[in-house]
Amino acid sequence: SEFAATGATDGRAVRIVTINSFKRGDKASIEAAIAGIAASKTRIIVCVVYSEDLQATLDAADEAGITAQKGYAWITADNLISAPEWTLTTEFPERYARLLGGWMPVVTHISQERRDLFQAEKAKVPLVEVRQPNNLITEDELRGECNDQCFYVYDAVWAAAG
């Protein structure tokens, strides 16, 4: 993206070290993505994961030694605010509560003016630039109105840059 290529304004920059995606519900894909993150030696991880993939993600991150370890921060969407309650639904709630140490869900607060600007820019993006083998987004999904989940990356990148 242009942001990744040019960095942020105001003298702050974010260097994207690696981009690793996974297919929802595919444990092997999740493990491969986490292995790529671990190999990159990055310490700040921006992660989009839904509750149905959280256990596999935490297991893989634990195996790789990159969660619940000093010096690692995981920035994730506000849908994981309920993660403490989620741990109680697992077979080992204490283990998963420990593995969530260092995970920071970001709650998005973006003005309507900025939302409208983002939506207008997003409407210009050709589907071919977004669609990938593991991201089979449709034209309707790309053109649809963003919710707070869609906007969280904006805040997460600025938090990491600051």
C-alpha cells in the first residue's frame, strides 16, 4: 500500500516487517502464518483473528514462543474484548488467560468525517488489488460500509508508530 511504502506523516513511520495471513478455520494455515511471524523476529504484531480461530492462534503462538512472553505485543480488534470470557469456554481457561497476556484489543473511535473519507477512498480500490487466494472478498463486501472492525487497523498502526 502507499502507506506502507511511504510511512506515516509527522516524522513517525511504521515499518511493516512481514504480512502473514491465514484461512479462517484452517489450523495448518494458522500455524504457517504464526511461524512466519515468529521467523520475522517482529515484536509488535497486528492481528485480525476471530474467536473461532483464537485457540489455534494462541496454541501456535505459544509453540513459537511469541505470546505471553516479555517484549511481545499483539494488537487486535475490539472483538477480542470478550476474550477473558472466551477463555472460560475452553478446556484450559487458566492457560489461555495466560497466553492472552500482551494482547491489546483496540477500540476504534473515528469521527464520521474520517469514516466518510475512508469509505470514499476504499470505493476507488479495484477488487483485483484486494482479492487474494486466502481473501475471497466480494465486490459487495469491498464496497460495503465499514464497521469498527474494519477501522481498527488505522488505530493499531498509529499506536505502533507512536
